[in-house]
Amino acid sequence: MKSNAVVLIVALVGLLAGALAQNSSGTPEQNKRVVAQFIAAINAQDFNALDALVATDYQQNNGLPSGLIALKTQILPANYAAFAGFEIAVNDLIAEGDRVVGRVTVRGTQRADYFGTPSQGRHFESGVIHIWRLKAGKIAENWNETDRLSFPQQLGALPSTPR
């Protein structure tokens, strides 16, 4: 009876270890590399490369549609359609556990309507702070904070504030 209990415990420990390994996100350095590859793929407009970097059930926590398919077919194409020279420059990547924080600069020149803002051909440059959560080596979730005042001001959608 004791040997059966030991076998059962060993089996359960093995199953638990396997489940944890499958859900683990890698080391902080590995996670930073995944995020860097993610940004590089976006900048190269290589949306198919995102399949290896982003979970299919990817969650956006900023009001935009969630899911890898939405990212590849709606969100990113909308940015490239609206902004010539759209790019994301990485200023800092900091990782701990399953999270990577990125301070990035997004820039481009508006050439088409963007969420109801008509194009005036203006260039923008905006700082964004992202927090990505990784799971099983892929980006599973994103939160971000954008300068929601200067971005529309730069596009001419809001008046500039006096300095």
C-alpha cells in the first residue's frame, strides 16, 4: 500500500512539474528577447513572425481587440495604413518574473484617417510604457499607458497647450 502511495505522489509531482514547466515564461532575459523580437517583427511588418511570439489568446488591456488574429489583421495594419514610417523604438526593457516593462517611442507621419482623426500629414512622436506578461515563452497579455494628450495634439485633433 505504501509503495502505491509513493508511486502516486511521484506521479502527481511529475505532472505538477510538467504543468509548471509548460506554463512558465522563461527567464527574465529570455522574456526580454521575446519582446525585442516582437517589436522587431512589428517594425519589419513581418506579422507572420508573431505566431511564434504571441499567444493565440493574447489579451489587450487598452480597449483594443484582443487575440493574435486581431493584432495581425486589425490593429497593426491600421497603424501602418494610417502612418507612413510607423516604427517603435525601444528605449528600455526591464524584466522580472513573467513581466517585461518597455519604455518605447512610437513615431510616424499621418497619411490617412486614424480612429476618426483626419490626416493633416503631421508627424508624431509619442512615449509609451508597456507591460507585457509572458506565458510558455509567448506574449500573453499587454497593458500600456500612452501620452493621451500630446498624441492627438501632434496630429492636430486637439489644440496645443501653451508652454
